[in-house]
Amino acid sequence: MAPAKKGILERLDAGEVVIGDGGFVFALEKRGYVKAGPWTPEAAVEHPEAVRQLHREFLRSGSNVMQTFTFYASDDKLENRGNKLSFTGAQINEAACDLAREVANEGDALVAGGVCQTPSYLSCKSETEVKAILKKQLDVFVKKDVDFLIAEYFEHVEEAVWAVEVLKETGKPVAACLCIGPDGDMHGVSPGECAVRLVKAGAQIVGINCHFDPTTCVKAVKMLKEGVEKAGLKAHYMVQPLAYHTPDCSCQGFIDLPEFPFGLEPRILSRWDMHAYAREAYNTGIRFIGGCCGFEPYHIRAVAEELAPERGFLPEASEKHGNWGAGLEMHTKPWVRARARRDYWENLKPASGRPLCPSMSSPDGWGVTKGHSDLMQQTEATSKDQLKQLFDRSKSQ
Amino acid sequence: MAPAKKGILERLDAGEVVIGDGGFVFALEKRGYVKAGPWTPEAAVEHPEAVRQLHREFLRSGSNVMQTFTFYASDDKLENRGNKLSFTGAQINEAACDLAREVANEGDALVAGGVCQTPSYLSCKSETEVKAILKKQLDVFVKKDVDFLIAEYFEHVEEAVWAVEVLKETGKPVAACLCIGPDGDMHGVSPGECAVRLVKAGAQIVGINCHFDPTTCVKAVKMLKEGVEKAGLKAHYMVQPLAYHTPDCSCQGFIDLPEFPFGLEPRILSRWDMHAYAREAYNTGIRFIGGCCGFEPYHIRAVAEELAPERGFLPEASEKHGNWGAGLEMHTKPWVRARARRDYWENLKPASGRPLCPSMSSPDGWGVTKGHSDLMQQTEATSKDQLKQLFDRSKSQ
Amino acid sequence: MAPAKKGILERLDAGEVVIGDGGFVFALEKRGYVKAGPWTPEAAVEHPEAVRQLHREFLRSGSNVMQTFTFYASDDKLENRGNKLSFTGAQINEAACDLAREVANEGDALVAGGVCQTPSYLSCKSETEVKAILKKQLDVFVKKDVDFLIAEYFEHVEEAVWAVEVLKETGKPVAACLCIGPDGDMHGVSPGECAVRLVKAGAQIVGINCHFDPTTCVKAVKMLKEGVEKAGLKAHYMVQPLAYHTPDCSCQGFIDLPEFPFGLEPRILSRWDMHAYAREAYNTGIRFIGGCCGFEPYHIRAVAEELAPERGFLPEASEKHGNWGAGLEMHTKPWVRARARRDYWENLKPASGRPLCPSMSSPDGWGVTKGHSDLMQQTEATSKDQLKQLFDRSKSQ
Amino acid sequence: MAPAKKGILERLDAGEVVIGDGGFVFALEKRGYVKAGPWTPEAAVEHPEAVRQLHREFLRSGSNVMQTFTFYASDDKLENRGNKLSFTGAQINEAACDLAREVANEGDALVAGGVCQTPSYLSCKSETEVKAILKKQLDVFVKKDVDFLIAEYFEHVEEAVWAVEVLKETGKPVAACLCIGPDGDMHGVSPGECAVRLVKAGAQIVGINCHFDPTTCVKAVKMLKEGVEKAGLKAHYMVQPLAYHTPDCSCQGFIDLPEFPFGLEPRILSRWDMHAYAREAYNTGIRFIGGCCGFEPYHIRAVAEELAPERGFLPEASEKHGNWGAGLEMHTKPWVRARARRDYWENLKPASGRPLCPSMSSPDGWGVTKGHSDLMQQTEATSKDQLKQLFDRSKSQ
């Protein structure tokens, strides 16, 4: 480990911008290493070179945080829904920590151990049971001495608070992110109130990740911030949104969109959308700015390029990228060279090339949350009969 | 090298489906290793691990061809337009061959050495000069003993014929691809006539790559095929289209679209679009089916999955992918599980999430081609004055 | 006059559905009798046959209310902004009353005298001055003995209250409509509070007209209703929305959309949209249901057809219209006959045929309201210099 | 009749622009006087005031031709498909002639008697039978002494030639319009060949009406013209397109679009689209320029305004219309006044306000034409059983 590396709180306290990474499950699904549906991170053991390469690409693009690839790596999730793996959760978590540390050491990045919501909570297991599940992951993070911890992707603030309580026991800095929008958590708790509860539970950094596009997430973090400030508390703020436009989402985010997860391509943000996002997040007072599902390395690079004036430097990968399209000065075709300017790209309204498709969708809206029988944990894949029932129900919505 | 590996012509003669890979420059640009504008492949030397990893992902996804990452690696291009590199063309070409061979040996794939159109041709250099440029790349391919050769991304059949003539001298099988659509080459030669010239020059495989979406490219290959058959000749056919929808292109393809190259996200094909593409290509009689710019490993996997019945097996990466969304049977949310069926994804019309954007664009149409002063080679980046002229001209179009 | 005709309050008290008419200025603009910009109703004198015909078409389509074509027929408006007319306001108002009465007598319709917001108010004239202007129009309505009065198209509840106070002096039933959405009036008074003030001022019917699409207007009327009920008051409710989809409006409605007023065609509601509107309005408890700008007779007919079960009869014009497309049973082409069914039309997502256009716009947002110098009354048309200033300002928004 | 009025051929021979009117069936359907499905013109007898008013609006908007409202007024059509009328074809045709003449006399317009394709032809009746049907309508036109004749809305050139042959016997000038696009007639005869046949049969004016948008129709007339000129013949040219955008049509035009006829609103052309159309038609050498289904009076006015420089005068209705939005100089809101300029409206890409709808549709494509059993004449409305068969078939397309 580089001895001189500043910790996450030191950086944020000093007013530095900390750039996060992008979501690994979606990026590695496209590369062939993660299965959509279970979304589990066994690739950390099975194909470490692929995970290492993705870490390295984010590092080169400007990320200061290597988040361990441990999403859904709790034992209850790994055993859940037909996933037959030859690896234990501990093995996966350990391998993920090693990979993150290896690449973090190649640059100015910290390692963050990540936990997320558990099937156990959705299945109404007790606080004790849920905390025990989270504790198992945490033991690895302590053993591997990660730099700080992130509890993220929680739809219910109640479970997030439990997570923060478990994480605090390690003595490491704790960040907590909900995957909610301006409407609040799945039990209807407002963003401001959620933030207050998390800060009171001990989170030093609070924020939003996943489920919504940058515009919506930044708006939600603003509400977190207002809640915290109104309560006379203090915190740092982070945001790691989707790289998909979701103006048509309902409260449960992109999961509800009919395009999830295999038809999201037309919604992918461009690098120019990322510039706008980074600026908006910064102006809102957020200093830990990263990404989640859909983010590719060039998206993070765009965030780093937008905030280069504030940070004072460009990321390594900008050696392969001209500012605001400047690289096009070297393109063969003259009319492409004419696009080598900021106002061209800032004003472009990119077409979808899909004239038979709409620009917005109607989200599914089942209103199912914690405790509903449809969300109960089962170790087998959904059966044909169960699928038929679901299909019939979706038709009648 | 695996001794029992069948050659490209053996496979095609036997009626096998050969699956190509995807375009490296766009994929590696997103990963931070290629600069948009010059688009040169120095990453083969600078960051071999990144190039190797992409080869491997395509191999796992079903590719039978590892194309050397040598696009625009001719010396005249490398010197062109402000690109100051510390590597010679020969170094890059050699490194690219080694990487392709290394990964090809991990599975059932062949190595194809690739050359493409030269700035020299566009600048009206003579046949002798152009052939000399191409010959330099070829020397490396011969030294490294690639399995076959691909001349691709030619806008003018005249230069493509020259390339085939040079390539034929090696004695290796030769494939030739133009980057044209149904309107023919930039001098107005029809697709059918182009194909006849290429076959007569000695190409055993002819086809189309880049510049247009799958629908358009397959249609153009159909025209190549009709030309060849009408002339009483024989050939194999290949297609390596964009992974972008381009219903609104003019004759010069996606280069002319205002979204090129930094706003193409909403046009990215889904995996389901790829199923339709693979089936359509197969039904047209094309047996070498791959991709170009925009293709990610999961796109190639979708091609391989669509053609699994014909090929008799699934690619390795399908271990991480349920057929037609079947992996969603294991998703937490019931309404997502209800999407685990083919007709759901086949009928989805995915929304862009961009209500302020149109579905089609008006392409630029400068009508500039070989010999035009705007296309003349220069070693410096376009100057501010030149850019201003271009900009003014683009406004008056 | 038909002696047995029930008055507006009798009908509403009895729970009957009263169907309004559509907006005359837009319909007659398309027919060549009203000038967009000044929007004044001199056609009542100049071309009575055109005005009479439009009344008759609405009557045949089911309207129970013939609203006098007196929009913007106040003297201050008629003199305003370059309109040089050979008729006095009194002449226009009288002619409009006679035409409305003539057609009302042909069926079961009432005559409603209409007044709307005045340039005087926007120019900060006093309550006395504004009331005097309104009083002049009213004198004609009293002389011509209209059946009831409608104060409509008010952006500021303050002026609407003044109008109600003037109208109440006649002893006739008074309806009052604001042209606001859920965000409230231009001074930020909430819809609920607006309604309370209007009811307290004496309006027996309150509602919303113009500026927004049916969905938005019905939502706003719901808020009026909740305000009235919460205050322990009683009222009847009316709604007369645009026949244009406006999901992208800001608080000032369709005036702010870049398409206003000459590019609204792609937003026009279909008859099937009108069925949904009528049902939604009815379910919200609104019983006076009509239309404003963009409504053509067939739109009103669709409202009447949707509510035929409640009303017990179809309008006369339904002799020329099959229920839910049933007339297509007699179409020549078999595939058009296959469209003669309700679920076909209810589920259709009609395409715009405009692939270069977006589905939503960014509204202008000048935030200019009562008292702003740009809104000051002037008798001359805006000068070239003034227009240039406006144009420059619009560019910098 | 005004004695000095110049005939249609005199005008065209002199190089004058002749402006047609718009389609009556669609305009009167929206006003409540024509039933979609049968589309027959009995309103000429039932509601003459409505028909007269529409004629007058087109006259005021600049039309030089009052086309008799006799579409589908052949006896075989009137008896067809469940239409039980109390009027004979002769009565309707006579009333329509009187109305057209009455209004033509109010200005500088000619009366054109119109015939169109017959159900008898589609049902494979003989040339003798079809001609007899057409002759019956013609007898009225001769008796009423119309100024010239238009055979229009023919999908098969064979029947159109028969019609021209019948019309020529009257000695009056004959115009002939097919409702085809660039792909030619329903039997695959090319536009150029169609035109040659019509001119040889004696038509002095040939053109295209209905079924396609202006862009497509003008393109098709260009092909007619090239055919005529290549054959060394001479003719005048006319065009009367839809006022709906149809970039997504197949060969049978807007009938095949899923939006036909009750969901076409988003496709309606704006007045600015009409300016472009008029200019394009004029530049193509077309001098008889009018409209068909979807045209409202303001659309014809826009044509007349665009061609005012060539014609030397504005239409009467332009008293109520500022050139290129100039009337907005008198609008209350300053940001609307800023739109009082040509480049604003010429460059506007109007939004649909329908984010859940696509911009293009997939047309139905049944490929059913003359002689197919589904097109056979029957006097009863399609039965429920027949409809079910059609519905099932449409699902399997």
C-alpha cells in the first residue's frame, strides 16, 4: 500500500473531489463474466484477469475508489435462486479484495469494501439474522484491511441503518447509499428523513446509487443534504447514478422500466451527458462522484475531465481523448473535423435511429416490497408455473 | 498453434458458420486505450493486457477469428495528422499479431491479418505507392504467419482491388470487405460490380464491413452475391456491420451522421437486434458473420446464440447468459421474472429516455471523396484556421 | 327561445352532464376568419355565416352551451396592438350574442356570455378601470339576455375575482375559469386557494380552461375541488382544456411551448384521447365538460359519445359516426375493416410521421407577468426594434 | 357565371398557377357531416350549408377550383356496404354541382366535376359495366355544365384510362389523377408508363392525388412528367396530396398505416410544411397545386401565400394572416412576439407531446388488389364473422 495515501475522510474534509468507479455487474455482463438475473460476482475467482482489467480501466479513467467486486456476495444471495456455485462467499469476497487492492496500488486510489441489501431482509428475516449475514462479508473486509466501507443499494432505510450499525463496529469510515429517488424509500420515508437516520446511525458519507439517472439522483442527494442540514447534522455526500436516462421511472427506478435489463441501450448516456452530470453534482455540493450500472470507463473519464479544473489534473486515459472532441481535428473527413468543438457536442440532440420506438415507456408498477410473498427467498429458480402466474399478472396490470 | 485447426476456406467450403469478432477501435476507445480522431492501434504495444483481454472476451463469446489489431497501422496513417508515436508501424503490427495468436491458441480461432484503406490513396498517390504502403504491413503478417488476410474498410473498389492484388502474393486466403451500402462505392460503382472486380482480383471471400447497420450491410452483401452469381463466379460472403442503427444514413454511412463518433449511444443495438441480424445474414447465405464498430462481446455472443442450432454448440460466455432472458427467472423482483421469455424481448420497442431528441438525423452530405483537397494527407493536426473554414462550410450546408 | 329549456344551474344541480363547445379563435383561424396574434372576434360581424356554421357544428356534436364569440372583445383589447377595426366592441358583442342565440334555439343549448382577462390588468390599471372595461361587455350580455355568464382565461385570480364581482351584479349564474395548471396562478396562488376565492366572490361554477391538455386541466380542477371542499364550500365544476398534448409545459401553459401557435399540429388530440378525457373528467366529479383551443366538432362529439351512457342519448352528429370505429365495417379495404373495434383504437400509439422531430420541447420560460414592462399595453404593433430586442433576449434564455 | 373567366387549359397554357382545394370527405367528417367508412357525400343534399361553407373557405384561401363534392357518389358505391340512403346518386351529384357553382361565382374559381374509382372495377366488372357507372355521374356534370372534369383517386391505371375515355366524350378538358406513389399502380405499372397511357387516352392534365404526403406525391408527379417527356408527349401536371406526413407508407399509401383513419392527428402538416410543399411542387414544374384528405383552408392559404410572388396577389383570407408569423407582433406575451419571423418557423422541429408514441409505424401490407375476394362488392356491412376472420388475419401478418 502506498504509505502516503490520504484516507477518504481526509480527502473529503479537505474539500477534494473524489471520483468513484462504475458498476461492475453490468459492465462485466456485457463482457461475458456476470449472469443477468442472479447478478453474482463469482468472476472475482473464476476470471480475475477480467475483473482486474476493469478496475484498471476505471483507475486510468480517474477513479479514486476501487470498490470491491462483492455486490450480492452475501451467502444468502449466493445460495438464492438456482445459483449453484463452487465457491463460498468468503472466497469470492477475499479474491475481490485482493484484486481491488492490487490495482489501487497502481495509482492514487482507495479500496472500499461494499455490502448491499440482502434477500433475507426482503424475506422478513429479523434484524439479528440480517446483521449476521452482513457481518460475514465484513469479516473479510476487516481481514483484508480495506480503506473504508460502503453500504449501498438499499431500498429500505431500515435495513441500511442496520448495515451502518454493523459497519461502524469495524472503526472504518462508513458511506451509506440508498437506491431511492425523490419519492423516498419503499416504505415511503422521505429522502431527508432517510439521510438523518443514516447519519445518526454513524454514516460519515451519505448518498444515492443506482436505480435512477444522474439528474434524478443528484436531485435526491440534494434532498438528503437539505434533510441533514435542517436537522443540524453534518455529513459528506456521494452519488453513483445509472448511466441510463430514466425520465419515465416510477419510485422503484429502472427495474420497473420494460427495457430492464436487456433493452437499455438507447438510454445510455453519452460522455457529454456525463459532463453535465459532473458539473451539476459538484454544484449541488457533492464531492464523492461516481457511477453505477451502465457506466463504462469513458463515462468516468468524462466526469474526471469535467472536474479537471477543480482537481488540477487530467486522468491518465485522457492521453487518449481530446478535450470536448478535440481529437477529431485529426480525423480524415473534413466534416468530422468540423465537429471538433465544444458547442457542437453540448448542443447535439442525438437521434436513436429507432423510428418505430417511443422516447419514453410506461413503467411496470407492482408496488411489491419487503415482506410480499413474491419477494420471498427461494433456493430454486422460479418454476414454469410461477412464471406463468407472473406473466398473467403482468398482462392484467 | 493447435495443429488440427481447420483453415478459413476449409470451414466455409464445408458450410460451417464462422463468427467474426467486433471492432477494436471503438471498444478500446471506450476503455481508454484508443484516441478517437486518429484511431490508431498503438495500444498493442502500449497496453497489451487491454488488447489481449478484448480478444479473449470475443473468443469466449464465440468468435472464430482473431483479427489483428492493426487498423490504420500503415506508416502513412501513423505519421498522419499530428500523431507523434514512439513506435514504428512494424512494431505495432508485430505486437498485434502476437496478441491475436496468443488468444487464438486458447480456443478454436484463426488469426486474420488486416489491412485497410490508406491516406495515400485518398491523397491520389499512385498504385505503386499505395501498394508499397500495404506491402509493408503485409511483410509482418507473413513473418508472423497469420492464418489468412482481410482487406477491409475500403470506400473505393479501385484501392480494394489493389489491396487484394498485394495480398494474393502471399499465397494466403484473402477476404475483401468494402465499407459501402446499397448505393455502391464512392465513385458510384454498384455493389454487384464491386464484388465481381474483387473476386476476379483473387479474393475468395467478399463482403461488407463498418459504416452501416446490420440491415443495410446484409442488404448490400446480398447485392454483392447477386453480382457474383450473375457473372458466373463463385465466392464466400462475409459481413461485419456496425452495432449502431443507421436508417438515416446517406452513402457514406455513419461518418456523416451528426452523432458520429461521440453521440452514438442511443443507436446501439441490443442483443435482440443481434439475433435478428444473425438470422437474416444466415438466411442471405452469408457464413462469415461478425461485427465492426460498436460491437461489444455480448453482441457477438448473441450472434453465436442465435446460430447455436446450426453450429451445434453455445459459446463459453453463454455460461453467464440465459437463453432469451432465461436468467431473469432468478431475479429478485417478480415483474422482472415475468420478462424471462422470448416473445417479451422480441417484441419490445425500447424507449430512448430522451424525449427532447428525434429518432432520426439529417446526415451531413459533403460529397467529398478521393482527390478532394480537404482529404489531402497532412502530418499536422488541422489548424484553427482550417477548422474555422470547415465550421463555416458546415453551417452553410 | 324554447320556453322549457332548463337553466345551467338546474341542470348541474340535477346531476346532468353539460357539454361545452370548443374554442372559436383557433378553429376560425384555421378556417380563415381570425388573425393569430390579435386573436379578436370581429368575424361575428364580418362573416356571420362562418361563425354560425361553427356554432351549429358544435350543437350537432352535442354541445349544450353556445358560448358567445366574444373572446378578447373588450374595447381595450380591440384597440390594442395595431388592430384597426371598423367595428365597436358593442357591435361585435351584439352580433356574437345574436348568432349564439340563433343556433342555441335550434337545439337544447344555452347561451353563455363570455368575458376574459384584459390587457388593462396586465398593464396594471386599477380595479375600477378593469371592472369598467368588463362592465361594457356585460351591458351587451344583459341587453341580449344571455342565459348565464362565463369569466374565463384568467391567469391571475385577483382579476378573475374582480370579473366575478362585476358579473354577479347581473343576477345571472356565473361560471369562472382560470387558465392555470397544478402550479397555481401567475402570482403563485394555489389552485385550491384560487377556487375558494372565486366561490366566495359568488361564482357558482368554477373550473379551468385553455393553456393545458385535458390530463393537466382535470388534475387542476381536482385541486380546485379539494380546495373548495376543504373550505366547507360548495360549487359546480367545469373544465375546457386544449385539444393539444402538453406534457412538457411549464406554469404558463402552451403559450410557452416553441410550437405555439403555428406548429401545434403534432400535438392534436385524437377522438380516442377525448374519450379518455371525458371519462376522467366525469370520474373526477366534473359535470360541465367542454373544450378550448384546438377542439374541432368531432372532439366534442367524442366527449358526447363517451358520456352517452350517462346522458342516455347520442348527439345528432353521431349519425355520421360509428361507435369506436364501427363505421369502418363498411370500408373497402379488408385490413381497414379489421380496425372496426374498440381495443384497436384504445391501444393505438399513433406515430407522428416526423422522425426528425422530438416528442417533447423545452418551454420558453420568461417568468414575465402582470406589471412587467414587456406586457404593457400599446396601440401599435411591436416595432422592428422591439422585436429585435425580444429576439436577442430569447436567444440568451 | 362570370363571363370573362378563363378556362383551366387557358390558365395552364399561359403558365399561371392554379390552386386546387382540399379534400372534402375528411374535412366534413371532422365537422360531423360525412361518415368514415362509407365516405359518401350525401351531405350535399342533407346539409348544403355545411358544404357551401367549406367551399367558401377554400375560395377565400385562394382556391381556383371548386371541385364538386361527389367523391364515391357513383350508384354502385352508394348502394355498397350497408349505406341506406334516401337520395339517388343523381340527386347528390346535382346538388353538389349547384353548391360548387354558387361559390365559384363568388370569386375567380372554376367548377370541376369529379369521378373516382368504382367498387365495380375492384369486383372485376367488365369495362362496359364500369364505364356505364361512370357515365351516369357524367350525365349530371354535362347537364350542370361544369367547367372541366377530374378523374381522380384511381389505384389502377387501367380503370383510370377507361374513365378518361368516358370523360373525353363530353368535349370538356380532362384531368386524371392516380393515387399512387413512386412504386407505381397496384398492378406494378410505373408512374411514367401510367402517365403515358393517360395522356394517350386524352387527358390534358395528369397528376397524383391522395394516399401520400406532399414530398412523395411531388416525387411521383416528377416521374409522371419524365415519362411523358421521354415519350415525346405533352401535358400539364397537377398534384393534390394528403396533409399528413407519410414517410413510412408502403405502396398503398396511408390506408395501410395503422393510424388510418382515426389516429392521423400527429401527422398533420403545419402551414410551414405547406410552404415547402408549394415551392417544391412549383419547382418541379407542376402548375395545378392543391390538396386532398387532411387539408384545411389554412393549408391552402399557405400554398397561396408561398406562391404569391409568382401569382402577384394574396388570397382574401390572408387579411387574417400575417406573412410568416407576422401577426404575432401583436401578441400579448413578449416571448411569442419574438416568434414573429420566418427563420423561427422554418427551422422549428415541432414536438408531438406524445413521448409514449413512436415517430413511424409499420404499415399493414396485405397485398390485396383488384379481383381479390376480400374486395368484392357487397351491399351489407361486413358481418361479425367476416370481421373476426379479418382480425385473425391481421394478427398473423
